[in-house]
Amino acid sequence: MHITRLNRLMELAGARGFDALALVPGPNLFYLTGLLFHLSERPVVAVFPVGKSPAIVLPAFEAVEVGQTTVRLEVFSYTDEQGHAPAFRNACDALGLKSQIVGVEPLQMRVLEARLFEQHAPASQLVPAGDVLAELRSCKDEHELEQMRCAIAVTETALRSTMEQVRAGMTERAVAALLKIEMLEAGAEGMSFAPLVVAGPNAASPHAGPSDRPIQPGETIVVDCGVMVGGYMADITRTFAIGALEPELARVYEVVRAANEAGRAAAGPGVPAEQVDRAARAVIEEAGYGAYFTHRTGHGLGLEVHEPPYIVAGNERPLEPGMTFTVEPGVYLPGRGGVRIEDDVVVTSDGAESLTSFERGLISL
């Protein structure tokens, strides 16, 4: 699997004029090699030259991990006493990085790693390669989809168990803490992000975090959460109510539910990404709440919780089978509350499948 992905990377990189790609710890390195390192003061850099064997610079005590991947990497290791500079210099010399065009991850590579290239391959040019890596990872295979299905199942189990225990008077932070426990007990290997639990006026902010404010009767509760399984993420939002909602908030809920359904129905192979956004947004605008839908309709999902394709106006990229992304319209009424309903979908050969199945009707707690 990793060799096939690496060969595909070399094809894409060569076609774009890159001589090599340099990756740091993160989703792209994991995707290509299965190696899982963390960014720290000890740099780890893997270099994939087009047409040549790849190499990796890393701490000596991490080198044993390289032997467990199916990709053959020449190892340039260093100890804390030696420092990383000699190993990096040796790697650049061995790879012939003299005046090469080196593609890098624009959102991942730090000044630390960039400075190493400037010092030891000064004639080389570092160029963003985000589009190459996005194209490489954009369509998920069956193994990736299975991991995402598992992550979603764990998330939905934990969310259901948590909300069965929620009562008026509990704080947003207490609910979020309970949700974390339920996620771990359900089988999460990690969390896609810290759960967002907001209610009442706090729910009028799309990315507000949980506070010590008690949840009151008659309020909406927006819960945005997801777990990681096998490196792949889930991302689900549901909106609940404590008791009965005021008529307008109840109406807003139904508008958002219809917008979510319209967005999911619009997805399919060959459909421009912006058309999914347009379909969901049209429902909300027609209901008179267009000014209160303040973010894009969705984002890609996989090894990262936010990745291409972005479901937003202006993105004309045609969707392809295997692409996975969220559909998450919302309406946020300042000072009163908010509603968001988010599902994870995958494009199929003849439409789109919702990977999430959690109840979309309003649940009153």
C-alpha cells in the first residue's frame, strides 16, 4: 500500500516539476510510510527525491521505527550530543540536493526545518507542494473508509451515551468532560479535536468552546465532536434541546435540517464542490436566515479534521468517488442560540453516501 502511494507521489511531483519532496511528522508522512512521529525540538525530515531512493533524518532512538515500514528509507540519525546538523548535512550531500526544487508542506514545515535546508542545501528552492499532497490523499481507498466508519461509529456511540445523561443545570464544561470519557470508553484512540459543547447564547458562536455556564431549559445545545481510529477522523455535530424550544428556534432547527439534507443530496461525482455549498445555503437564504449562516458548508475529512476538498463558494473542483467531507450548515442568532447539523459523507460512483447515521430530528433532553 505504501509503495503504491509513494509511486503515485513521484508521478505527481515529477509532473509538477519538483526534484524532491520533504516531509515532516504529520499526516502526509504517515500516509506514505506509516511512520508516526511528533514535531519537537528534535527535527525529523523525510526527503523523497524523484527517481531516487528516499531518506530520513531523525534522532537515533527513533531509528528502530523505520525498520517497521514497507518503504525503504536511508537513515541519517543523530544523538542529542551530536545534534542534528551533521546528519542533515550528510543527507543533503547523499541526495544531491545542490540546486533542486524541493516541495514542502506549507502548513506543516517550520522555520526550524526550512533553516536546515537553507544552511545545508543553500542553492535549493523550497516551494509549497500542498496541491500535490492534497491530490494524492483526496480520494480514500477502502481501508481508509473502513477506519473512518469505525471512528464515526465510536463517536456516535459516545455521543448517544453522553446525551442520555445530560440534564438542565449541568455546565457545558461538565458535558464536554463526560463526552471525552465516553469516547475513550467506546474505543477512541484519540480525539479529532477537543469537543465543543455550547448552549444558549454561547451556541450563537460557531467555534465557541465549553464554559462553566449552566445549561438552561429552553436552550439549544450544539455538540461538535469526533474521535480518531487508525489515524482517521470523525467529525459530527448535532443540536439538542433542553425541554421545549421557543417557536423561532424550533423553526430554525427544521431549516438547518433541510439545508443539511439538501447539501448531502447535491453531492456526487463531477459535481463542483461549491454546488454542495450552494444547495445548502439556498435553503437557509430562502427561509430568511442567510445572514446568520456565517461559515462554509463543509471541509474535507480524513487523516486531518480539516483538509481538501473545501465545500465553499468559489471552489469549482469537481468531486470524485472516494472524496470524504462534511456537510454542516448552521444558523446562529446572536444572544439567543444556534443550530448546526453536521454529517460526514463520501462520494460514490453514482452519488454520495452519508457515513454518519445519528438521528437528525430534534431530540429534547
